[in-house]
Amino acid sequence: MDFNQFALVTVLFKICHSRAPSAATGSTSDQQQPQPPQQEQQQCDASKEACKQLALLLVEVVSPDVMYNGLPWPDEDFIKVTIERDLTISKRFEDHPVLWKILGGLAESRPALCYCSVLLRALMAVQMNHWQASVARRASDNPKQLETTQRVLELMSVGQFLPHPLDSVSDVLGHFHAFHAHCVLVDIWNYMRDNVPTPVAFAAASGSGYKMFREFDHYTTYKQYCERLRLIMVQHLPRLSSEFKRFFVDVAMADQRPEETDKGLKLAMEY
């Protein structure tokens, strides 16, 4: 990222997260005395609203129309209806890389990225169409497209749109056959369709200031969206053994009592 992009993105989010001046000194320094809880909450709310407005403005500027700009993700087949708009949005991100940096800042400012769902849907749809048509033996054979796909997945991960292990798919996608990459992206799309990224799903953790976090349900509630990922990773186990352990074995064993460790390993490996 060049200095101009860095300066722009830094200023944007400094403004969004800026503290109000102290009534006594007029200072905005982080060294000022702790503020009363009510005032701190007001500043947190103001920061979230500022990030929300930035997200809505970004959608207004980047998306060529106002239709289908809501939070819900439609069925995969609906991509055929919006493909022209999706390609336009994808091209704008390609032509103006600073848009990725702004989305990255919004992803960290949870839940602001929820209001950019239409942009993420467009970027994801274009990637799904590419990998479906690709004949590459591995996704890594097309490094530029792989980098774009990983960027989209990483944004969704930082924004806490996806639970584990779907939030780490970008770590292993380059090892997959192109069609397998498409299959995994379809499963992620279906998860998003059934679990709408809405701001009400986020809550502030104790002592985190304005930082918002999302608590996901137990793995068994979304296991269906991870099955193809697990089976594909089993095919690449010699290269992805540590990732497979992190994605599935550790999850299965964490849910078991010490005396049931072997059972947890079996659950992770069973077909």
C-alpha cells in the first residue's frame, strides 16, 4: 500500500474512532483521566455509528444500483440475476485497491462490515464463477485470482462472518483443485445464506471498549457446511496434516472429556 492510500485509510478511521475533547482541558489525548461509563458508552455508540455511515457510503459509491443491497445472502442460483452488477463491483475493486483497505478497516470495526454485505456477495460471486469454470489443477496455479479469493475470505474472517474452521479456509485454498475450491466457496455462501450477517449478532465483551465480538453456536450446528472441506482436506492430508488437526481434530477433542479423546479423533476422521 502506497503512502497516499495509507494516509487516507488512517485518517478515515481515526475520525471514526476519535474521542471527544475533555470538557476541562479540551484535550483528546489518550492520557486523559478515565471517563464516566455513560460518556464512554456514548463515545462507543458514536464510533459505531460513524463506521456504519462510512460502510453505507462505500456501498453507495461502489455499487452501481440500489437493488438487492440488503444484508441477506440469497440462494446461489440468484447470482445469475446480479452477475453484471457483481462484475462491475469486482472491477472497481481491481481498479481501486484502496477499497480493499477501507473494507479491511470496516472488518476490524465490527459490526460495520455487515452493511457492506452486497460488496462481499459480489466479490464472492465472481470468485465462485471463476473457480467453477477454471481447469487449473491447483488454485495456486492462478495466483492473482487466488489472492483475490483469499482477500475476500480474510475480510469475512476478520469481520467474524464465519465460524471456525470456515474462517481459516484461505490458509489452505491454494492446495485445492479449482473445482474443489468452488465447492468450498459454495458451502461458505450457503452458510452465509442461512446465517445472515446482522449487527445484532455482535455484542461488546467486558473491558473491550467499543470492540464488538460474535459468539458462534456449537460446531455441530454448522457441521454440514464443513463436510466437503473436511473430505477435500483428507485427500491432501500429507501436505495439510497440521491444518487438518487445527481445523477438525482440535475442535472434536475440545468437546470431549479426557477419557473420550480417542472418540474425538474418530469423529474428526470419519467419512
